[in-house]
Amino acid sequence: MCTYVQSKNTLVLTDKLAHTVYMYDTVKATSRAVTNENIQEPRGACPEPGDTVLVCSMRKNSIVHLTIDGKILGTYPVDIKLPFSICVSKDGTRLSVSNGTEGVSLRI
């Protein structure tokens, strides 16, 4: 799965089998691979205000907060099993996480 951080010209790709998040700079044509024990079967990703990215860590039942440079800012457990997709409102006040089977959890 992927998302694009327009202000940073960065494509964010997740590889669930490699347990890796890739940050690809589309201007410089460089990439960075991010791995961490908290990134297990990464799935959905979305940009957040402040040029950071949120990634669903499906096997950890959590969300990992990353900078475009690959630094992990935090890991947040969610009360939904196997989080699969995520989105944040433009103003950053609402977060929605879904696993595709049990419904959606909305955080304000």
C-alpha cells in the first residue's frame, strides 16, 4: 500500500512481507527503508499535518508514527485487531482506522 506526502515529494510504500516501510524521494530519486520491531506487517499509510506519516502495523495492533526521514516518533496501540487502513482529516483533528472486517474506529 502507499501514500504520497506532497509537501516533501515523498512516496511512502509498505511491504507487509518484509515488515518494512519505504520512503522514496521522487525529486532526488533516493529511498530509505525503515524497519523496527514495532513495524510488523505494515499496511495502510497516510500523511498527517506536520509532514509525518501514520502506518498501520497489522500484527502489532498499533499505529506507527514516522517522520519522512524514517525516525519513529511513537507507536500507538489501537483497540481494533489487525488495523489495515487509516486516514486523518486535513486539519488533523480526526483519525479513522479500519481492519476491513470489524468496522471502523473513529478517534477525535
